[in-house]
Amino acid sequence: MVPAPSSLWQAWLDEVRGGFWLQAITDSLSHYTLGLLIGSVLGASIGLLCGMVAVVDGLLEGIVRLLRPVPGLAWVPFAILWFGLHTAGATFVIAISVFWINFYAAYAAVKNIDPEFYELAAAFGHGGFWGRLFKVVLPASAPGLVAGLRTGLGQGWMSVVAAELFGVPGIGARMMQASSLLATDVVVVYMLTMALLYALTDFLFGFVRKYVLRWQP
């Protein structure tokens, strides 16, 4: 049942000529991008807040421990109930999967900041919340935040198949259709497509990382 490498080229050509390949990429990119953006922003923001404010950390600690072990795939039934068979459901599943990576990356980055930085900032009149956030926390935690964002890029693509299990159009849905017909060559074509898309997004993110962390030696 494993397709021969020589059959993949023809399978890819058939998908391209039929218009399925480009359409699947376009559909997946729509909810992948939105889910990645929502999950990354919320995860990093709440992680920073929990790391900075002990009261918020204490209030959310129980919820975090309860929800963190739940995989993104487990949220598919709720995505169907809340959003229906719509791309918003796929966006929700991807956002949930990306959220925890960025949350813990931001949280750990803040907790690892040297306390002397806060004392130095206070000495220069930046002892308030916003002063500590912009003068200490964001600059000092930038490497950790960027690492979380980069990991989330890969996790988002890993979640695409799960997000499209209930029939939302995209790469994952096309893979499921092909597998139901035992068209394993088509399945492998989309597996490679997803790998190439991740490689491309990771490569482009490298330029963003260099710009954000340009102050590093």
C-alpha cells in the first residue's frame, strides 16, 4: 500500500491539473493563518500577564492545569457544536493547539528574567506595570517569545489535519478523501506539500527572528 516514489509526480500533476492542489492549499492557509495569529497573540499575552502578576497566575493556575493536557483533537466535537461545519471551527482547533505553546514559552521567559532588571528599571522611574512591561519584560523575554512563535508554526501545521477532520476544505480534508479511496500516492503528495509549506513558513520566519533579535550578537 506504500506508493512508489515514481508514482508521486503523476499524482501531483493530476491534483494540480484538476485544481485540487492549489485550492486545498488556499483553504488550509486561510484558517491556519488566522488560527496561528489568534492562538499566538492570546497565548503570549496571557503567558506574559501570568508571569508578571502573581495574583493572575494564582487565579488561572487551576484552569491551566486542567485544560493543558487536553489535545486539540479533543476540541473537534465542540468546534462542530459551536461553529458548525465552517472554517471558523478549524481556526478554533488550530488556535487552541498553538495557544499553549506560546503561553508556556512566554510564561517561562518572564519567570527567567533576572530580578535585578526590575530594580534597575524602578531606579530610572519605570517601576509601574507598563514601565516594567515595555522596558524590561518584552525586551528580556523576546528570545523566548520568538522561540514559542517558531514552535507554534510547526504545531499549527500539525493541527491542520485534525482541524479539517469534520469536512472543512483544505489539505487535511483532501488527505482524508484520498485515504478513503486508498489513493496513498495522493496522501503522500499532500504530506510532502504540508512539509514544504512548513519549511517555507519557517524559512520566512527566520527573517522576522533576525529582525526582532537584531540586538543579539
